[in-house]
Amino acid sequence: MSIEITKDFLSALADCIREQNSKQAHEMLADLHPADIAEFFPDLDLEEQSFLMSLMDNEVSAAVLLELEEDDRKKLLKLLSPKEIAEELINEMDTDDAADIISELSESQKDEVIAQLEDKEHAQDIVDLLRYDEDSAGGLMRKEFVKVNKNWNVLTAVREMRKQAEDLEEVYSIYVVDDDNVLLGTLSLKKLLTTSSNTKLEEVYNKNVHFVKADDENENVAKVIQKYDLMEIPVVDELNRLLGIITVDDVIDVMKEEADEDYQLAAGITRNVDADDSIWTLTKARLPWLLIGMFGGLCAASIIGGFSTALQNFPILLLFVPLIQSTAGNVGIQSSAIIVQGLANGTIKDGVWKLLWKEFLLGLLNGLGIAIIVLFFSHFWFGTPYLVSATICLALVTVIIIAATIGTFIPLFLEKRGLDPAVSTGPFITTSNDIFGVFIYFMIAKMILGF
Amino acid sequence: MSIEITKDFLSALADCIREQNSKQAHEMLADLHPADIAEFFPDLDLEEQSFLMSLMDNEVSAAVLLELEEDDRKKLLKLLSPKEIAEELINEMDTDDAADIISELSESQKDEVIAQLEDKEHAQDIVDLLRYDEDSAGGLMRKEFVKVNKNWNVLTAVREMRKQAEDLEEVYSIYVVDDDNVLLGTLSLKKLLTTSSNTKLEEVYNKNVHFVKADDENENVAKVIQKYDLMEIPVVDELNRLLGIITVDDVIDVMKEEADEDYQLAAGITRNVDADDSIWTLTKARLPWLLIGMFGGLCAASIIGGFSTALQNFPILLLFVPLIQSTAGNVGIQSSAIIVQGLANGTIKDGVWKLLWKEFLLGLLNGLGIAIIVLFFSHFWFGTPYLVSATICLALVTVIIIAATIGTFIPLFLEKRGLDPAVSTGPFITTSNDIFGVFIYFMIAKMILGF
């Protein structure tokens, strides 16, 4: 019931395009979901894409357009006049999607496209939505929903619902408001189907409704939807008046984007990139952290350089620099990742001091364990003198404890200052640990070995 | 319309519990969503939890139980008899949740609880679900859904739907099957409300339905739901017979868990832990990678040791070990993270060789950029001899290129072998880079400086 996109299919389609065989190409696309079409679309050149777009029903081409990456979409839209964009595409979209697409256009194009919209109500809804920050609940919401007045009875509600639902793809919830459009609750379709016709809605609607304010952050919307297992959530203004709804599919996209971003930050990538992006885009995303890491490495070199004359007596200390450094890095990343994730999921309930104390104990425990193994190797394998072994082990324990507490503290501190704690993972921790790890190591060496 | 859980609220609730004031405690809980109750529940001791559970309606206590972490849930369930578990909790749950809870019980408890279930149909559905792997579509699905026969007319369908929907919280889709229970399509509630009563379903149902097989992996289910923006998806057996449905809220939990797991793997944490877990649990999750990192560090020490007599002529080379090492680590993590994410999102379309070639070019570009800056510093700041500077720069470029290609290759290789590419990020890359980074550095030094 859903068609597999095979290589054979794609090459047959390519043949159709080459022969400009509109009829067969149209048939081949007919059974595909827009999301499937959007998947192979970027592999075609612009002319081919435009040929296929012209074959599809407006509804389908609008949906395909929405599924494309922004870059690919922009290229296609450049080929169309404002009138075509308005009538063939925007006209077919839900208000939230329409607003997203329009906000991607240039200022002049924006106005022209809006002016070309024939359905004035649709146009007004879209313009309303353009006001909201794209990262807020208002930026996610749509104006397509069914609302009923608490004073109506079931019969009137069903009739009204049929009227309102005409343009809607699907209805999951019906929102109940008072005469001032203040959100009061919801009415399930099931209830509507199973209650006698002359019952007043007042008596049957569900007063426990979760909602968000239009200026709530979209991450917050995602949390509420996830926590209460909702399919959609209504959006209200400061006076609790119903403005729109947000559906779970849009929220899933927000969650996915957020998770991807945090993952990339932890890996030292500063902007959202794909493996398929150009070398230049990838370099812009990757070079910043590499440069910061480089300066960290140069700082570490300076520190070692500062001790170098003294080190001539104990050159063996230098062998263990990579060990100290990588252990500090690994511990720091583990600690910060746990805190960053805990903050994102809202699972951290302990206070700062309790968390730091726990990390201290954890560092001590892990540090001692590792130090004992290292002691064994440094003595039997490398044959280091006792005092040097003691230096290495003490430095390991100290560095691990400090890396663990810093890894815990920094994200908590950033969160407190209203900054994104996710930036403090990955290379940030590695780089800072490169510097202080090496420094602590040699300071302890100086104390114990007295150079 | 939703109550904020404040500290005042919690301390007032604690007072009620202390005074065993059932009436007031019951009132305080009445307006809370089970998800809110579950949030502060773990902060109470077991006796207090059990007191509150006894006050709640069965429906609410069952929902709270489902929202708790597995550990907390198990402790509470230990206080109850199989009869209580069956009648007061399992009885109130949807089949998918019921099966999840029962599968957490010990073998003997399992049978006793199932034997105590009075609703035989419910019990049978649960037992059916217990057969499926918890990471498969079958393990996620529920048996609560509405299905209609294609030969019925709209009137019959509405009547049947009302009957079937009696036990359902909410209905989003109606599934159309033939006489053999083979899934044919869906019927929207909206359609049902807007079609005349004597129309046969055959004529109005939607044949384009996405579905999954019962043994599909749950990650795959999440991908399909996300791609096609679905609210729920039907699950079928090998003969396309309808077995159950999966709703989007369960899929969101799967996605969240998966993202958390990948993030933790990238940070070198081997099992799902929270900041609030015990030190012992955290150590078990963190020590394995620290030990692997430690052996990497010891290997690096051996390599440096192998060159040590030769290094006496050029001790300045040792200053730059942290630089080489951290740069290799950062590049490797970036490369592997991009590939791991691309594989997870299915956005990688290029072949292995093209990806490796791109990483090679990227490494060359970034490597040259960084090498030039380092050359400047090593010359003017550290005053290194020309040949040593040349060694450092050549080593940097080489190490960056190799780290980038290895970071790209390993996750692709793991994916090809059917292993989880996410394990190849974080400390895995750091550790392997510690070893070969140092080795390459000194080999190049040996070639250029001829020691």
C-alpha cells in the first residue's frame, strides 16, 4: 500500500523526464506520498524538478515543497511568479506552513505573494501568524481548528463543526470557548458522537485542558506535549483567548532538531550540517572549534615549555602527558553530558552543591581505581622511579576530580545565566582540560619531585 | 487550568501525609495530572507514596504508576498482592501499558497477576502483546482501536464504532478491514460525520494507509511516523491482518530515548543514566570508557618512550604532543558525529568513497589553515628551529586528514556490519587518536629530523 522507491523506479522516471513524457511521469508520481517525492527530488536538476512540479496537482506540489530543505525550496520558488506561488502553492497549505514559506521570501516578494492570495480569510490568518517569533508557540501554531461555543447544544455543534471542518484535513479535538473567545476546554469527537443532540455543550465538555501561551518557547511546547502525551495543544494570548493550535507532528520536528543540535554541539560542530553539505559549509561549522582547540594545545605547549629546564631531570614525566590529558577530557565530557541532558529533560532535582559533591566522590572513586592500574603499569612496564609514579597517580586523581566538578559546574552555571548549557560539552571541555590538566600535572610534579 | 506544583503545595501535602489527613490529601491531588503527581512522587518515601496511591482513584494511580521510572515502580508494586495489581492497576490500563508493566514482573508474579484479571478479553490481548520483542512494533502496539468492515454502511459503522469506542479514551482513526481482518485502509471521523448514512464504507474509505509489520524495529516505526506526520500507525502481521495500532506519544518516547542514548554514547557513557542516579550506577556507566581511555594513554606513553632516546636531541617536540593529540581528537569526533547523525536520519546518500574523499579534502583544507597559524606561533613564540616547525605542521595536516577519514570510515563500517555506529563516537575516537596521533607525529619527526 506504499510504494518502495527503487533504483529502477528512479531510472524509469528519469527516462520519462528526458522524453518529456508528461502522461507517464504523472502516473508514476500519482501513488507516491509527497514525503517520498521530496526524498529523491534534490537528486534531480532544477529543470527536471520544475517539470515534475508542473505535472503534479497543486495540493501535492505544495506538500512536496514543504518537505524540501530550505535551500532546495528557495531555488524552485525563484522560478515562479508571486501569482503562481500564491495561487498554486500557498493557497493549498495550512496557515502555519504558508506562514513559514512566506517568511522565507524576500520582503518585496512577501508583499506581492500576500496581495495575490484570493481567500482573504486565509491571507489574514497567515499575516497574523507572520508576527510571531518562529521559535515560539505562535510561530508553530496553525489557524485551522474547530471551535464551538459553550452555549450551543450538541446538534448545533455538529452542524458548525461540519462547516468549519470542511477545509480541514482531519479533526482531533474540538475547542470550547465562551462569547469572548476565551478557551474553556475541549470536547472529544467521541463525546460528540455519543451524546444526545439537545445536550448543552456546557454540560459535557472537558475542563482539564493543557494550553500554551503564544510567546512560550517552542522547546517548552515540546516538553508539555511530551509530558502529557498530547496530540495537539491550543495556544492562547494573555487573556486566554484561543489563537490557534499546535499539532504533535510539528513538535516532533522541533524535538528532532533540538536533539540534533545538542549532539552536534557536543561534537564541536557549531551549526546544523549534513554529511551531504558542501566542504565550505562543513568547514564553517567545524573550523571554529578546531581553532579554539588549537589555542588550547598551544597554551599546553607553553605550560610544558615553562617547566622544560626542570623537566630535564625527569623526562619520563612527559610520557604520561597524553594519559593525563585524555583522562581529564573523557571525565569532563561524561560529567557535562549528564548535566546537559538532565537539564534538557528536567530531571535534575538536586541542588548545585549536592551535584558537585557527588561528582567529587565519583571522581575520587574512579580516579583511585584508574590510578592503581596506572601505578602497576608505570612501575612494572615503564620502570618509573617511585616518586614519579606517585606524581602520576596523584595528578590523575586530582585531574579527574577537577575535571568532573568543572564538567558539572559549567553547564549548571550557563543554565543559571540563561545561556544554552549544551555549548559547554565536547571540545569546550576537552580544550579547557588540555590546559589545566597539563598545568596541574606539572605543579604536582614540582611539589613532589621538587624541581 | 493546570496547577503549578509549588514548594508550598508540596509542603502542605507533606503535612497532610504526616497527619494522615486522607480527605485533604485526596482533594489536593484531585486536580493534578498523573504526570505531575509522578514528578514529585520519587521525592517521597515509599510509605508516603503508598499512602497517596491508596487515596487516588484506580485510574489515576494506574496512570501515575506508568509515569514513574522502572525502579520506583517496582518498589511500589512489591507492596501489592497480585490481586491488587490486577484489579486496581492493570485493569485500568491500555493493553500496551499493561503488557509493559506485566513484563517487568517476575515470572511467578506474572502468571498470578494474569490469572487475576477478570476481563478475559483484556487479559487475552495483554498475553498476545507479551509475545513481542519490546523493541519491535509489536512491543509498542496496543489492542485498543476501532475497526469496521468494508461491507458495512455508514450507519452500521457509527453504531459499531460507538460500541467499540466505549472503552477507549479517544478515537483518531477508524481502520477498515475485509472479512479476513486484512487491513484495507482508514476512515476518518470527519468523513463519518459528513457522509450520508447508507453509503457503503467501501466507497468512502481512504486506501492510502501507511502501516508497519509487527516485527519491524521500533526505530523504524518512529521514522515512518515522523516522515509521514502520522498520529498513529496500524501494525499488521505477515498476511497484512490488522493486529494493533501504535500512537505517536509512544513513538515520541522511543525517539527521545534513542536521542538520549546516542548523546550519552558520544560522551562515553555506556548505559542510560541520570544525574540523580547513585554514584555506583554512574560509575558502572562511566568507568568502562575511562579504562579504555587509560589504556590508550598508556599506549601513547609507550610510543613516546620508544622514541625517547632519540628525542633527547629535540625535546621541544614534546611540547606539541597535546596540540597534535587534541586536534586529532576534535577532528575525529566532528567527522564521526556527522556520519552517525546522517545514518540515523537517513540523509546520507553519497557512497563511501565520495564521503571519504570529501573528508580528505576537508581535512587538507582545515589542516593547512591550522598548520599556518601554528607555524606562526611555533616560530615567533616558541622559537622552534625550521625543521621542527616543519615537522609539527606536516604532522598536524597528516593527523587531521587521517582523523577525519577514520572518523568517517568507522561508523560507516559499523553500520555496514549491522552494528550501532553511535558507539564509534566520543571516547572511542579520542582514544584511537591518542595512539595513532602520537605515533604519526614521531614517525614524521624521524623522517624529517632523521634521528
